[in-house]
Amino acid sequence: MINIDDFKKLDIRLGTIKEAVKIPETDRLVKLSIDFGTEIRQIISGIAVYYPDTGVLIGKQVPVIVNLEPRLIKGYESNGMVLYAIEEKDGKENLTTLEPGEALGNGSIVR
């Protein structure tokens, strides 16, 4: 359990996926370029098994934790974490992006 003060430390912003490319020689990794209005960040996400056609991700507006320390994953720097919803049903996982009910400006704060 975390308290509300811990939760308030998270800076979650909306960004639009501009590019999504599977990282060669990996099973799960996708390199995302996400536009936050004032900057474009590279984020590495382990979602390739859920999105074999990474092109379907382009244009989606997603929530991202933007104040995580950068992390090197398989030689690629990741500057945030995209939030997804996942459901396990009948022994199979289904993962989906979380999108706002209407488009908002890139960089909008998620509370």
C-alpha cells in the first residue's frame, strides 16, 4: 500500500504515439516516440506480443508516467512508462491502451 503523498509524486501526462517500432532481436520490446507537446520522448515498452502490428499504436493518445528516472533497456534509453490495462481471462492475457474519452492537448496532466 502507498499513501496519497506517494501517489502525488507521479507525474502522469497524455502524449500521442508518433512512432512505434519493434526492437530487432527481442520478443517483447517496442520503441515508442511519444509527443508531449513540448518534447518527444523515446519510451521502450514490452508490448510486442500484444501488438504484432505496431502501426495500430500510431496516433493513440496514452497516459505516461514522465518523472521516472531514465532506464537503459537492451541498449535503448527509456524515458517514461506508458500505462496500459490488462485482463487475464481463460488463461490468456489481453492488453489495451488507455485513452481519454476525447482528445486533449499533448502534455495534459492526468489526475
